[in-house]
Amino acid sequence: MWSNNDEEKRGAIINQDGYLQSKLISYEGLDLIRNITPTDIDATYDSEGNIMNVAGVTEYKGNLVIYYEGKRIGQTMKYGQSTFFKNQINNLSDLNHCRDKLHGKGSCTNVRKYGVLIVFGYDEPHDQTIFAKDKYVIETYDSETQIWLELKKEITVLNYLKNIIKFCRENNMEI
């Protein structure tokens, strides 16, 4: 899931090729509701002032926030970055009464906000654009289950996004 290397300089670009390629992630084709597409965030800071790189984020009427993070296949998320996402997503949720509904069990009551991190893998050469919608989701974290889930089944970012939207609509969330 994540790694922590105290030897690394905080906030430094550790992998310049990976950093440059992250600027080539395209969110084209992910505009499923009212033409809303993810936006990239060049940098955010955690509560200790450490810079956190975020690939992209989509927000739907304040009720649904989806973070996207691309990782080169075989790379792991750093401890600070995974903690940032976990805290941001957990803070989005007013009520967490829907733990099993997303995964096909149980029912929901009073769900108002939902946050999700979609981590997708890629292996394109460093000078090629990465089309996020076509990449496979390798890991997720959401405000309902509050657990990191490594996906064993292949599902594209686009299809996972469709599942999230369907889940929200089935549970009468305004998105």
C-alpha cells in the first residue's frame, strides 16, 4: 500500500521521469455528469506543511469527491501521501451508514457525502500521454468502508467511476 523512507528529502521530486509523466495524464472521457471532468492539482500540503502531489480530483455538488492517483505499475504510494488521501476522504463523510452497500450488501440511511480515491496503474513510456479512463484500478479507499482495497479483478477507471455514480444514484445522493 504505502512506504515511508526517512532518507528521502521531504517535498523533493524523487522520480523526475514519473513527475514529468504525471503532467501528461489525460482525464478525457470521464465527463459522465454535466460535463464535469477531473482537474489536476499540482500540489497540496498536509497539516505539517509537507507537499503532497495529487493527480486529479472531481467534485459533484459537494456530495461526492473522487481523487485520482496514477502510479507506475510496481510503485507504491508513500506513507504521507496515503495518509493525506485517507484523512481528506474520511473528513468528507458526514455519516457512514452505507459500509456494505457499495459492495452489494446491506442498505443505506442518511448518506450525504461520499469520498473515494481511485489509484490506477500505468506503464506508458515517460513521453506518452496516460489516458486515465482506460487504465485499470489497482487500489481504492472510500469514506464508507474506510479501508484500503486492492482490486484483484480488472476494472477500468471509467467503469469504476460508472459504478460509483450508480451507487450514489441508487442511494439518492444529489450529485
